[in-house]
Amino acid sequence: MAGSKEHKAVFRPRARLLELLGDQLIRHHRIALFELVKNAYDADSPNVSVLLKDVDKPDRGLIEVRDEGEGMDLETVLNVWLEPASDHKAKRRENDVRTPRFGRLPVGEKGVGRFAVQKLGRRAELVTRRAGHPEIVLEMDWEELLRSHYLSDAALTVYEREPEVFRGGAHGTLLRLSGLKDAWTRGDVRRVYRSISAMVSPFASQDRFDVRFQVEPDRGWLDDLFSAEKAREYALFHFDFTLDDEGLSWDYKFTPYAALKADFPVLKDRAKRVEKDESFEFFRLAPPEEEKRWKKRDSRKERISLKKAGIGPVKGRFLVFDLDREVKARLHDVQGLSQFLKEQGGVRVYRDGMRVYDYGEPENDWLGLDMRRVQTPAKLVSNNLILGEIHLDLATSTALQEKTNREGFVENEAYREFRYAVMCTLTVLEAERKIDKDAMRQAFKIRKEAGETGIDSPESAIDALRKKVVEAGMADRLGTYVNRVERTYKEAREVLMSAVGAGLGLSLVFHEIERGVRGLVYALEHGQSASKVTEMARQLAEMLEGASFLVRKSERVTLKASDLFRYVAFSSRPRCEYHKIRLLNGFENLRDKDFSFKGSRRMLTATLTNLVDNAIHWINVSGKEGDDQRCIWVGPSHDLEGPAIVVADSGPGLQDPPEEVVKPFFTRRLEGMGLGLYYADMAMKAHNGRLAFPGHADVDIPAACRGAVVAMVFSGERKR
């Protein structure tokens, strides 16, 4: 540029940058100490010793961290340790350069963790030695360094000497910190002890990293700590899993204590193992967008690959506890367990066996477990009921990047998918746990009532009452009242079931209607062909027409089974077409098997809609491709004790026994309420029928429908 004068300019960092990197970047002195211990792990040390001396008195307090790792020579101290934001570790990780003794990849990568010393104390001494080299000593007075204006003026003296700390063939690093910036409390010491002790998973098999922790003088600050080993003995529910691109495999165990079995003999150990769980939702349903709830999840356009997403295989273990009054009464140290779970409960994350801080800390409910449990307390797990470990492979989880402040991962797309995968896996555990929780509640109830009454529903209660009235010879006097109770109950049940059924059924189509409206608007705005727009409008109209059947009057009328399917098909067929699922009308080829019955059209329409919706969901989850492998068949059957409408699908099938799936709030769907099949079962009982789960050989269904088979069985002979 004419008349201009060019100047060269460079950044001149102020000396106070050191303070920002340490004192202000790292939130708490406990995290700072955790960072120094991680450095010992990266140095290929088999162990680390941590000494806290007089830490409640900052002026005379002392912290020492010593390891037996590789140590540093003069060149490493000058060109790596004293170089903020050095990429030394990042390059080793990127090039898969592992340590010689334990084959570790570095867990640090930002090059600022060493400045945790600035967070802890005003003065620091570094003593280090690499095998075959002199001992290197570096002394730092942070207050003196910060008096310098620019970082380049903050000179330090590094000197070599004959070994005094690491004598003979010893090598490693010692950091001695004094002039402590914070007065450590008993609670601080106990929490940092637990955090550091748990920084390497006790289940890591490829590597051990022992932490030796010492407090002087011994004031009993670490006395009576409830250990993780002791806590594991009290876990009732155990869940181990492996998730990779092939799918989810898991092992579940329910192990009631000996005292529970003695007092409640009906409680038994239960174990279940599933290889490549076909009903696992993660691969086919995308995470909900932030502004949407779990019920708004969309199908993925293509199956996600954990490897390509930079997450890699995920392994884990969940130990879940129960603090029910009957359970706590049979524990030796209830207070210790409760306090331990309060402080240590949650789900932690490990990478190559080393913990990623601060997942699982009390202040970081990264999975939102406590909020979920508040909304559904009886079904879901909260942080104070779980000890969880998630294991990642450092070499393959490259897209999960740790934050510079050492508090978890950067919340990018990979993290979002990783968190979602853990949530989906946790749902599998919660579904299994509910089976055994229900068994426990029933056992406790029986004991409380001092004997089995056989009463497990309003219907059985009324039957039991009628039987007792007859046995007492009071049928003439009380029979009328029993009949009135039964009649009133049935009337109230039908009103409530109709209302609930309408709500459940409508919720299934609302999302699809919303999608249809959005699609229609998009087609009009982008000039789609008239035939395409007309077809989309027709589908939307049919869906709304189908939904209207759910809110019409519910008086009992005579219905044909084929007509009931026709009502449901109005709302379900467009949804099936969208998801590329064939909805097969079994009544077309079996007209002679069609039958009539008397009932509430609204209630039964909602029932059949729920069954079809379940089929749509699980076919999507199974991930099967091709029209021949994605189908739902709805048709008549007379192979059971009464005429039935059968819904058969090509999904993964039912994992659980019928008596479990019809219980309220039992579900394996992450967003599910667990009321669909419960409602369907109750609706059929209200029509003197039942919801049945026949085997594939029990009814005549298409060969392609090898998944779940559910039948709405009506009472009596079929009426043509």
C-alpha cells in the first residue's frame, strides 16, 4: 500500500498468564491435586505417593507428590515442562506412542496440567531424574515470578546435581508444594482421597496404578471411610455391558442378601445374558434435540458407527443399590453405605483405565439421573443408588476431547452421542431391575399382610369379598352391596379407561401429525409436484380421521374386528409408510374368520393402536432393512380360547414374560411410560377378555413376522 510502513509484531504474554493457567483455570484445589497425580500416570509410574502435611494451616502446610515414573532430563524440563501448552503429549497420543513399561497413552494433552502447582501453593520445588541422567532441580516462587512484567522476564534457575532424592538406579519425579493457598478441611481431604483412590478403575485389567495417600499428623480424618469394596457387597443389581458397532451385549444379575432370602423365601437370584440386543434403541433412534423431549426422537437416516464417530467401543459396569426400609433393616452399616453413596454415587468415566474427572462427582449429574428420578421415582435410578463405570479406549475415542479446565469432555456431537448411548444402556438395566424390584415389593407386602391373600387387583378383591360373604352366610344381607360395589367399579373403570385410552392413543399420532404438517408446508414452499402434495395431504387427512375415532362417544356398540382394524389403519398406515413398514391386512384373505363383538369403540381402538405403535417402534429399533423384513400383520384368529385380533411383527420380539410386560410402568423404551400394554390388558379385562402373548406356532401368522405376537382375545364364540 502506497505510503504505508510495515512493522513486525509478536504476542508478548504477561507473567500473570501463569496465574490464569493455574489459579484461575482450575476451579478447585482438589482438582489441581488430581491433575498432578494424573501426570504421574502419564510418566509410566506404577504408583504415586501423596503426602498432605499440616494442610489445615496454609502457612506451614506441605503437599508432596512423588512417583517412580520415567522422570525428566534437562532437555525435557527446559523444552517441555517449562513450555505452556506444549503439544508433547498430544503428539504422542496422536501417533499412538505408548509408554515402555505399561503401554499407556497420555491422558493429558493440553500441556497446562502442570500449572496445577500454581493453584495449590505459592512455592514449588521440582526434583526429577531420568534413568542414567543427573537429578534436575527447579525451584519456583510464584509471587516472585508474577512481579515480572512479561513472561519472558520471569527467569527461573534450573540446575543439575548428583542424586539426593532418587539415588542409585531410582528415577521419577517429586513435587513439593508449600505456602498453601487454601486451608484444607477434613471434608476436602476425605473427598480428594476418594477421588484419587478411584482415579484408576479397580476393574482395569491391563494396568494397575496404586495411590499411596498419607496425612500428617494423623487426626483420624480418613477413619471409618466406607470403601468401594465394601459397597460392592451391598449391591443388589449388577449390570455389565459391551457396546460396539455390532450392538449391545449385557449381563444382568439380581443377588439378594442372605438375610433377605431368609426372611423372604420367594426372593431368588436371577441372571440374564443377552448377546447383541436387537431391541437396543441407540443405533436406530437419534438423540432428542435440546428443545425436544425423548418422545420426539426421530429415526436415524443411517445406522451410526461408534468407530467412525470417534467414540469407539464402550464398556461398563453398573452396581445399583436399594435403600428401601425393609432392605436397610438387613444391612450392617446403613449409615456408612448411605453416606458413601451420597458422596461417591454416580457414573464415572475412564479412558484407558484412567478416570476422566469430574464425571461422577456429586456436583456433576452429567446424565441427569436425579432429575429423571424426580419425575418417575419408582422406576428410575438416581445418583445415590448407583456406582457406575464407563470405559473408553483412548486410541479410538479421539473425538471425545477433554476440556482445558479438566472438567469433562467438550460437549460436541461425539459427546452428545456418547452420553445418549450410556442413557440408552442404562434404560436396559432399569427395565431388568424393575422386574426384581416388583418381586421385592410383593414379598414385602405379603410379609406385612402376614400371609398370602391372593388379592392383587380390584377384580380379585371383589371376588374375594364375595367368597367371604358367602362363607359367612351373609349373602342375602350383603350380596346386594357387593354387586353394587362391582357395578360401580366397572362403570368407573370404563370411564377412566376410555379417557386414558384416548390420551395414550392420541399421543402416538400427534408427533406423526406434526411431522406430516411440516412436510406438507415444506413441499408447498419448495414447489413439489401436485400429485406429491395431494398424496401427502391425503395421508394427513387419514391420520386425523383415524385419531377422531379415539375421542368419539364410548358407549358399547357391536363392532366387527375388520372394522376396528380399519379405524386403526387410518392413523397407523401413513406412519408405517413413512417408516417403510408394510402394514398387512390379515382380514382381506381371511374374511370367513372375521367376527363381531360388543364393546367400546374408543377403548378398543386405543388398545389396537397401542399394539401397532409398539410394533412400529421395535421394528425401527431392530434396524432390519428391506420391505420384506419390515412388516406388521393384523388379522383374525380362532386358535385361542376365543376369537382374537392378532398383531404380529418382524421386530426383535419380547424379552420378558407376559406377566411383566403388562405391569404398569414397565418398559424398555427410553422415552416410554410403560402404560401401553398395561392399558391394553386392562381394556381387554373390561371386555371380559384378555391380552395374550401366543407363541409363533400357536396362531397362523405370516412367516416374515417372527418378532412379537400379541392377541386381543374376546370371550365367547365368534359372531358372524
